[in-house]
Amino acid sequence: MYKELNSIAIFVAVVEAGGFSKAAEKVGLSNSVISHHVTKLEESLGATLLYRSTRQLTLSDKGQDFYTVASSAIRSIEDATTDIRADGDDPSGQLHIAMPAFVPDPRLQQLIWDFTSQYENVDLKISFSDDPKKLIQDGFDIAFRLGKLESSGIFSRKIVDVQLKLAASPTLLAKRKKISAPIDLTGMDCISLSQLRWSINLTKGNMREEIAVSKKSIVVDNIYAARDAAVAGLGLIPLPEGLCDQEIADGKLIHVLPEWSLSTVPLHAVWNNKARRNSLTRRLLSFLSENY
């Protein structure tokens, strides 16, 4: 197999360049040598990978399958080589990050600032938005996303499970009978984020309770506005604990049913190897893993 690795790399270069001549220019070999490598690879595999014509190259079905696997492997080798060479260097460059419109765990943002302080030659460009960001097309190196991820061929790593607390103002709770069980939440005014659909899923030991949210007093698209609306007594809301602990400590909000736990929301980092620049993405991921 090791004898074929060079031919596999050249085959990938031909496909990505769109022809033998362009691939030859890219890798610094003659057209005949490039063609020889591809032919030998096809003979070794016993399959036609490329259909050749005077105007264009077309991948066969097996060629497409082989290219998908081979290009990914080549990319991983290139990235690993870059990572090793860069390990001893002081990283530099710009890291383009996509963040949710609200950061559910203040520790994440603080660690990103700490990362920037540690590597003075790294510049950050951060976009805060709930619009889905296409990593390559939009020029992002890494994105942080809340909730369950859809399968999309990207790489991902869970950073943290965001713990939520069910919160409401003393004013709102004073209007109701004592809340001692999940069923007592039925019919309460609730605050909802337009980006998220939620129901109240509570656990206590082996007990599970789900309370449907049938009444909403207000819908907003900003978590801080949602928190302020809760403080103003407009409704019940599940909030990331990092965004409501101070209000609870100050008596502006009350942790409702504290003996029951809300389902956590996963926060993932997602990236695509093609977007990695000088291992900055890898370094940020390692930094987060080491310090969270």
C-alpha cells in the first residue's frame, strides 16, 4: 500500500485541479508522469477511476467513492503534519468564530478572552448570531452551537452541558398558590425564546415529569431580554444558570422547584478541517478542554 500513496495523492490532486495539466503545474511534475501515476493506480485497484476526454475528466462511481475517502485521508495527513510543525511555534493569524446570539455559559466567552491574552499574535473575529453559519462558505474556522446537531459531515466536540434553572420573579409567584410539584406549573405564564422551542422536562431521582408550555405571555429573540422580562414578573422561564445565578442571589428571581432538575442543553464546537489555519482551531479546542 505504501507504494501507492504517492499515486493516490496525485489522483486527488488531479480531481481537485480538474485536469492533468493543472495538477502537473500544482505538484511540479510533467503531464506524462501524472497520467502514469493515475493509470498505475487504476491498474492496481482493478477499476476505472476517471473517464478521460479531450475536454474534461469525469469521475466514475467508484472513482467518486474512492476520491471521497482518499481526499479526507490526505487532508488529515496534511493537518497532522501542520500541527506537528506548528507545535513549537508561537501561533499567529486570525481566528474567525461564529457564536450564538447569546452565550449560555459565561465561562466560554471568558476562556476565549483568556486564549487571546495568552497568544498575543492571534487576532479574533467573532460573529454573534443565531443564523446558521456555513463554516467554509462564510469563512468561519469554528462555530459554537447549542442543542442537538444535525449530521452534516462536520467535525464536532461537546464543550459542556449547559445546566438550566427554572426561574420566576417573586411578584409572579406571589400571585399563585404554592408550587410544590411540577403539576403546579400548569397554566403559568411563560417566556419563550423565538429561537428555541421548549417544554418543561423535570427529573428527580427516578421520577420524570414533562409539563407542556401551553400559555406564553411573551416571546423574545434575546436571552437577556427574556431574563429581564422574567425579573419584571412576566413569566416563568428556564435560564442557563450562569445567566440567572446573580439575579437569584439578589432576590430578583426565584429558583422554582430547586429539588427538580431541568434537562441540560449541549453546547458543541463544530469545525471543518479545511477551515483550520495554522492549527489555531486545534489550539483553541485544546485550550477549552484543558481549562473548562
